[in-house]
Amino acid sequence: MAHHLYLLWDWDRLESVRATHSFLEFGALVCFGMLVLFDVLSHLSDEHPIRAKRFERIGLWFFGIAVLAEILAYPYSQRNDTLSSQQGAEQQAKIAELDNSTQGLRTDAENARAQAALAKEKSDEASAKAESFRLEIAALEVSAADAKAAQQEVETKLALQQERAATAEKSLIELQEKVKGRSVSNLQKLRFNELTVNKHKGRVRIVALPDPEAIAFGNDLRDLLLGAGWTVPPLETTEIITPGGVIGLELTVTSIKPFAVPDSKEPNTVLIESISPVFHGVILRNSLEAVGIPISRVFPHSGPSVHVDEVVLTVGHKPIT
């Protein structure tokens, strides 16, 4: 709690703004839940008017807090969009700067090559003069030695410039890879179809955060599944998933029938039997990871509190590596 109160004043950091916005949204959700709870308690206490009135007032307090949290969350939502745009602009500026630096290093390398060729030409000329004028052999040998030394120095500088150019190009490629959005390649689609061609395919919901990159990647995943014969409704977007947000891909599997718990040293592990109506969730996870699309977290839910058999793939923000 103290951590999030401190973040209210940390207005210039994207991570802090996102964390505070998620905290306020989650707090509003909790207060709305408490409002519903005390409203139910108020109706159940109709025979005791004083108690019912007290429950009703407490519910109104929670409603007020929820509204206040939503009001406070709105500027953080706007600030999150602003800082995200600024971050993208800064990264594009860095790419442009590295590109200009690379071009300059390439020019220097070309100049160094030209100097090396000139030095070699002088060395050859000095050797020719040594053959023609034997009386000046000593002086010409000194001149040739100096020319060779100059050639070696230029070649050393050339090697250094080439190394710097290669390092700059590598940095540029790495930065471009970081800012590039996620996508599904044709090779991954082909491999996914091969892995699932004879497997059971069920219904999968895909939910994405309201992030353009996450939405685009979610549509790519939907096209991938539809192309392989899976049943996928239109892409959904959602504002609140979990406090702190979602990073990468998360898979949620819910089953009315309880999952089996294996007798092993991993008590938190569950087994989804092949006859389960949500077993295609296991097939989906294994196939995606086999083609290079990792699942960051898996949430299995089953038992009396679950009222639907469902497999949900949640697309969060792109991981920063």
C-alpha cells in the first residue's frame, strides 16, 4: 500500500504510472465488489431496519471510494499513453542516431582503405627506384621501411574502424529487434499446422490488453489458430486483468470437473486428462511453445466455483529483454 502511495508522485516513470493505474483500477473493482456484498447484506436484513441501514451506508462508502479510485485512475491512463508515445519516440531517435554513426564509420573505413592503397603504391614505387638506382639503395630502403610502417599503421586503423562499424551495426540490429512488434512467421504457421493436424481442436478465446502491439499480435494468433482448424471467436480487449498488468502470453484453463493432482514432489502440479473437455488447452500450450511462441504463465482453475469449461489465451505487453 505504501509503495503505491509513493508512486502517486512518481509521474515521469512509465513503470510507476502503469503500476499506480493498475492499483487504482484494482482498488475500484474491490470496492464495487464490497458494494454488492453490503447491498446483499442490507436486503437480507430487512427485518432489522437499523442493521440494514448500516449495511446500506457502508456500501455507499465503498461506492464513493470506487468512484474516487476511477477518477484518480483516469489521469494515470492518459499519462500512460503519453509516456508510451514518448518512449517510442526516444527509441526511434536512438535508432536514427546509431544509423548516422554507422554511416560515418563506413565512410571512415572507405577513406582508410584509400590511404592503405596509396601507401602500398608508394612502397612499390620506392622498391622500383631501389632497382634503378643502386647507389641510393640505403636511402631507398629507409624510405621503403617508412612506407611499410605507414601502411601497417593505416591497416591497423582500418581494422579498428571495421570493428567499430560492426559493433554499431550489431547494436542497431539489437535495438530494432527490441522495438519490433511480435508476429507469427509463415514457418511457425506451417510447423503449428503439422503439430496439430491430427490433434483435438476446441474453442479458444483470445483476449488482448488495449495495446496496439498486443492487439496486432492477438490477431496474428487468431489467424494462426483459425488456419489450423481451431474455433476462435473475434478478438476481445480488456482493461483490467491482474494487478501489475500482463507480460507476454498467459493461458487460463477452467474446468467444471476438478483436475487430478499427481502423487509427486510437486503438490501444485495438476493433470488434465485427455478425456477432459479442456484438454485442447494442453495441446495448444505444447504446440505454441514447440514453434517458438512461449507461454509465460498458466492458470488452471477447476471445482465447484467454476461454471464453464473454457480455454483463454491472454495477450499482454511485449516482454522487454
